Amino acid sequence: MQSYSESLRLQGKRIAFVPTMGYFHEGHLALMKEAKKMADCVVVSIYVNPTQFGPKEDFSKYPRDLYRDLKMTESTGVDVIFYPPDKEMYPAGYQTYVDVEKVTKNLCGMSRPGHFRGVTTICNKLFNIVKPHVAVFGKKDFQQFVSIKRMVDDLNMDLQITGLPTVREADGLAMSSRNKYLQKNERPSALTLFRSLKLAQKLYSGGEKKSSVIISKVKKLIKKADCTDIDYVKICGTNTLNDVKEIKSQSIIVLAVKVGKTRLIDNHVFGEELKV
Ligand code: PAF
């Protein structure tokens, strides 16, 4: 992969990169199509990265289907699928990790310790292997997007990070490979995430700027739905990801909710468009 990328670079070609864990949905395909507009060659990696899963998380049952994924990419113009085995990514003796200190601590960092260390480490490795000029991420994983941007800026890494808006199902559910885990009867509860973001935006547009008021109304709405268990509902600054008491500068509402056994996340930047 490295020498292929190097040969493209020597020909003056631009490389766009979409790192993924596979089991594609429309959100992934949107990233790939956007990447195609940015470069001569689009590389997609498919790698379920073990270091970003906690010991009690879903690493072994994370959905995997390479042939389905390959078929799905046919219409996207992707040039290369990079599909490395574990033993090449983390060979015996492996011991180096990248830790972005602050923006990884709040939100999912609280309930998934070590998760972002795994994400930034694998992204760093993949960037060194794929040598892209630009890498494209979905903003549904907003904390991941901010953490990777921070790493790239802090370590003077020579690539551009682009974030694209969340792609939603027709009913508003944010697309995620983990939606596959949802039971049919859990879907209405899963939709309260989107509904609660809409409520938050409505309150904000109506003049409410106090985080505690918006958060308590959002929590009330989510709790009303069956089999929901809130991990967090927070309002944070979009750069620091620290909690804000009042929405003064650009802020984001971020949610993590378990619906049955499935942990879902979603978010909305106040003032931005929220549509399906
Ligand atoms: O968002 C994902 O699918 C993963 O966290 C990523 C960025 C591919 C790193 O494993």
C-alpha cells in the first residue's frame, strides 16, 4: 500500500482516504463519493480495530461482510480497498500508542476509556500506510472527528481532515453499522434520539440558551421511550468538547443512549440544519 501510494504521489496524483470498519451503509458511501470529488485516487480501508474496543464491548460480534462491502462500493468510484490482517497491524511486540489528552476525556471518553487512544493510534498508522492528502470522516462520531483533527494539528501531520454531515434514514435515525443490532420493536425508541435533537434545536431557536434546561427536557423525552438507558446528554463547545452552562459560542448537543442492548450516539450543532 505504501509503495503504491508513493508511486501515485510521484506522478503528482492526489489521494483521498476513507478509513472504515466495514459493514457499509449509505453514510460510508456518501463519504466515498465525496472523497472521489477531492482526489484522483480514493482508498478505503476496512479494518475492525481491536484496540478501540473495551474488554466488554462488541469487537467479536461487530458485523463483518467483506463481499457485501466490496459489492456496495462498486457505484462509488473507489479505487483501492485496503484490508489488512490483525497480525500486520499489531504484530507481536507492538507497544506504541497515540493519546490525545483533553478532547477525548468527556462524552464517550468517560464510558469508553481507551477507545479514542485506539482510534487515534489506528488512524495514525493508516495515514502512514496510505499516505493520503485528505482523509474523510463522518461527523456522527463528532468526538472522533475532533480528536483526529487535534492529533493531525498537534503532530504536524501532512494531511487535511474533512468532516461530512451525518447521513440519516428516512425516519431520522442516524446511519450506523450498529443499527443492525436493533430489534424491530426497538426502532421507535431509537428514533427518540433524532426527535430529541429536534426538540433541543427548537428550544434553542425559541431563545433558550441554558444547557441545563435543554438537557433536562431532552432527557425527559428519551426516558419516556421504552427500553432506553441514557449514558449521557451533554452540551459542549465544538472545539474543546467541554460542557458549557450556557450556549454563547458554537455548541453541540451530544447524546449516547442504550436502546435495548445497542448503544447509539447522535449529535447536533446548534443553529445548523437538522434534516433527514
Ligand atoms: O469510525 C470508524 O469506523 C473507526 O473508528 C475508524 C475511524 C475507522 C478507526 O478504526
